[in-house]
Amino acid sequence: MPEQNFDPTHRWFDLCYRNHIQINEAVSMCNELIDAYNEPHRHYHTMNHVYSCLNLLDGLPVTGENKDMLEFAIWFHDLIYDSASQTNEQESATLAYNWLENRNVSYAEEVERMIELSADYITAQLTNETEKIFHDLDLAILGSPKVTYQEYATNIRKEYKHMSDEEFNAGRASFITKIIEKETIFQTEAFHDMFEETARENMRDELEQLTQK
């Protein structure tokens, strides 16, 4: 994904302002978010992923509290990221909940649940449209143009450099196979129409490459 040539952190401050969060607290968390997403071991789970999700969100007919809820979930969902850990999503969700709850944001629990659901997109039980939108925003990269998808796959491999090729290829192939086997990858009509076919083609191509190595 191309580097952004502008600074969209104004989105964070607009979001905090709408939710009556003090500017000094917004600045402090913004710095924490930027530091986290710029960690050197990240190659895909960076601020560019956040920006991409926000840009896609802007094209959807979502407004008011539901949009704010989704924006907070996007900003916080990969705040904690260590590819060797099994608790990234839970830790990110807990941090988001505590920060929002302490600032009297009424939907802190909903944001927490959306982030928790991102731990397992194979079996996640999505119960409302907002959760389905967040799911699809996070997975939209799967339906990107081939060159962008290949860059994404390369960056995921870099994040798992602690694993041997054999270990990584087996794990990645298993994940892709389970996604492909789902009746539908994308849970909203808009994302299904835009990305489903391309996503399946991208993943079939990657799976073929992985199983040939």
C-alpha cells in the first residue's frame, strides 16, 4: 500500500473532540498510537493499515455514534502487536475499553467487543451491522489489486521472521484455506460485491505459491 503523504491524525483529534475527550489526553494517546504503529517489527500492521480502514469507512453510509465507534475500534485494534503472541487482540481491546471508559465514552464495551472479535475471523459470531462492517474493513486488503495483495503477503511474512519457512507456510496455508472455505468472506453486501471475488482469487494464488515451496 502506498505511503500516505499527509498526516491524518487530525481524524483522531476530531474523533476525540466529538466525544468530549480532553485535548491533553487525546494528544497523549495519539503519541502512544503513533509510537506503537511505527514499531520496527511491524510491516503490515502499521499506521497505513489504520489509514486504509478509515478511508474505506468514509465511503460507507455510516454516521453518528456508529461511525465514531468504528473509528475508535480502527485506531485501537492493533495497538498491541507481537506476531509471537496469542493475546494481541485481547490486550488491545482491554486497553481501548479502559481508556474510553475512563473518559466516559458510552460505547466502550462495543469497541472492546469489535476488537476482541478480530482475534478469530474464522469462527467469529458477528451480531450486528457495526461488527460486520469492522470485520470487513479489517479484511478488505484480501480483495485489493494483485500487486497490493502481494505486498501485503510479503509484509506479513516479514512480521513472522521468527518462524522458519516451513512453519510459516504451513500456518499461513491453513489460515487461507479456512477463510476460502467460508461461504462468504465479507459479511456486508457492499464489501461482498466489491471484494469477494478478487479476495478469493488472491488467496488461491497465494495458497498455490505456499504449497509449492
